[in-house]
Amino acid sequence: MSTSAEYTGAIHESRHRPLTSSDYKTLGLSALGGTLEFYDFVIYVFFAAVVGKLFFPADMPEWLRMLQTFGIFAAGYLARPVGGIVIAHYGDVIGRKRMFTLSIFLMAVPTLVIGLLPTYASIGVAAPILLLLMRTLQGAAIGGEMPGAWVFVAEHVPANRYAFGVGSLTAGITGGILLGSLMGIFINSVFEPGEVTGYAWRIPFILGGVFGLVSVYLRRYLEETPVFRELAARRAQSRELPLKTVLREHRAASFLTAGMTWCLSGAIVVVILMTPSYLQTVHHLPAKLVMQANCAGTLMLTIGCLAIGWLCDRIGTRACMIIGWGGLALSTVWFYGQLPGSPESLVWGYGLVGLFVGSIALTPIVATRAFPPPVRFSGLSFAYNMAYAVFGGLTPILISLWIKQDVQGPAHYVLALSILGVLLAFVPMSSKGYQAAGRD
């Protein structure tokens, strides 16, 4: 049976109203949890160079060590679909809130363990194997967290503030990257290189695990979404597996979400997560300067997510997609083309491209409303995580190999994906949601 016939709204079938104190509480607690959980997931990449030296043989060639280090980073992405499908299934069946809380618990514990792991010098090959296992568990957790967070907030806020609500949450999630960048600056400023390698690299992971557990407690104060309560009251959930319904009835929404996710993954993985290592290994810039520039870029990314959400509610999604992805294409070509530049141009350039990376907020804005409520969590989670597993997982490896042939490889990759983002703006479902499929 069709899952969308009973629903008339594009996302939550709510009245137009201003944001209330309850809405702000939901946004605040959701964003805080997302910040801490995404910090746990990405802090690895800010210490990738140190982790590579400690968890692999000392005589391994530098390019191979970085390839394997980013390979373990990619393993977290490859595990996302499994965790996302399982968590999303129960989110559609027994409730958004329970799975929303479970996902952050599953992230906090492996992060804490990574901070306590012995290195290659102590236990040999078991060290990278254990690291790989923890990254896999983190990937499974983040697979449920991000789609769950987007659905949770989208179904709480009023329809006229939908894009701002989703954009604000995305800004909170990217705040985890900013927090990781600030932690990188702090560690590299306070400790000498030998101290960082010796023990200080563990501090960000241990703190992340502890704060993640605190966030689990805070999410107890969130309420179930109005949309899910309505579904439960009307017994709207089908006996059929939600994922089976998605695969049969919502393939167009799944492909659209996958395309948008490819754009998101390229912007985040290349510009924000891999560029610090790229600047140090290819352009030989000092770690402290690189971290400062990355911090500027990530701060502007967070602001960009807020701006995109605010703008979408006013001028529409299609116009925002053209402006956002088009701006990312131009700023990326300029930024990578002028490297290494001066310290000032590095920081300002990173900030400019980071602002347009804020276009990633368009992905959940488009994808969340592409699926109707009964299968929204499962549909978004399946399409988003499958795409991120492929594109996000392979991108670090692809870029690492591409750089050996073309120093501008990162810029060319992001440019191509930005053009894809502009083209997707003209797909009707991008702005009209699941109703564009003609089943309403």
C-alpha cells in the first residue's frame, strides 16, 4: 500500500506558528548531542598523522601509512549502513526518541576505548585491528544518529520553520567538527610534539567518550515527535518492514538522497576533514597554522548551515541550492589554486570555502521531506548511509591516490560534486518533497 496517501504536508503536517520554548529546547538538546557525537566520530582525523605513526610499523612508507590510517577512518563510513538500517527500523517501529538516545551511547563507548588503546609498539598488529573495530562501532552509531537527529527535529518544528530547524541542527552537528578543530589547536599549542605522540593525543578521545555519556543522560529530557505519536495513535505503521516499503515505493527519493549525500560527503570529507593533513603533507605547512585555518573554515561552515536554513524558508530550496553549490564550486577552485599562499590568505580562504560548505545543510532539508512519515527514518537512513558508505568511505582513499598524480585533485573532485548539486536543484522532488512523486 502507498505510505503517503494519508499525509498532506511536505514534512510535518503542522500549522504555521513561531518557534516555542519547547521547540528551542528540542533544538538545543538535539544539537548539543549531535555536536558531541560528531566530535567523537571526527576527532580521529585531526590526529590522523599521530595515530598513523603509533598504530602502524615505524618503517612503513609515509604514503602507505596515511593510506592505511585513512582506510581505518573510511571503515567507520562503511559500517554506517548496518547501524543506520537497524536503528532506523526500530525508530520507525518503536519511536524516534529511544533510538536517538541509543545511538549516542554506542558512539561514546568506542571513543573512550580508543583513548585507552595500547599502540603498535606494545601489542603489535593487534593495535590497528582493535582501532579498526572501534571505528566500525563508531560508524554503526553515527549511521543512526544523523538521520535520526534530522527526522527528530524536522518532525518537531513548525512547517514554516522547517528548513531553519534542520539547518540549525546541521550547524550543531558541524559544531562537533569545530570542537575537534579547537581541540587540535589546544593540544598542539599546549603540548610539545613529543608529548602529543607520547600521551596527549589520548586526551581528546577520553574527553569525547565522557562527554558523550553525559549527552546520553541529557537526551532523557526530550519528548517523542508529534508525527510519530500521531502514527502510533492511528496505527499507521505497516506490518511490513519499513525498508521493504522504501525499496518498492520510494526509489526516486532514495536516488535523490544518495546524490545529495555524495555532494555532502565530498564537501565535508575533502574540504574539512582531509585538507588539514593535505596542507601538512603536500604543502608542508605547520600543524598549528593548519589547525587555525581549519578552525576558521569550520566556524564558517557552522554559520553557513544556519544561513542556508534561514534562507531556504524565505527564497526556496531550489534558489538556495544554486547559490550554495555554485558558490562552493567557485570558492574551492580559488582556495586550492592559491595554496600555500600567506598565513592570512590561508585562514581567510579556508573561511570563505567553509562558508559555502554550509550548503551541506541542503542535503537533510531536501532528503528528510522526500520520504513520508511512516518510512521517513528508514528511507532517509538507508539512502543516506548507503551513499555515505560508498562515497564517504572511498573518498579518502581516492583523494590520497589522486594527489600523487594531481596536486589539485581535491579541488577538482569538490568542483565536480558542486556541479552535481546545482543540477539536482532542478529535480522537482528537491523542492516539493515526496508529493512530487504523484502519490498524494
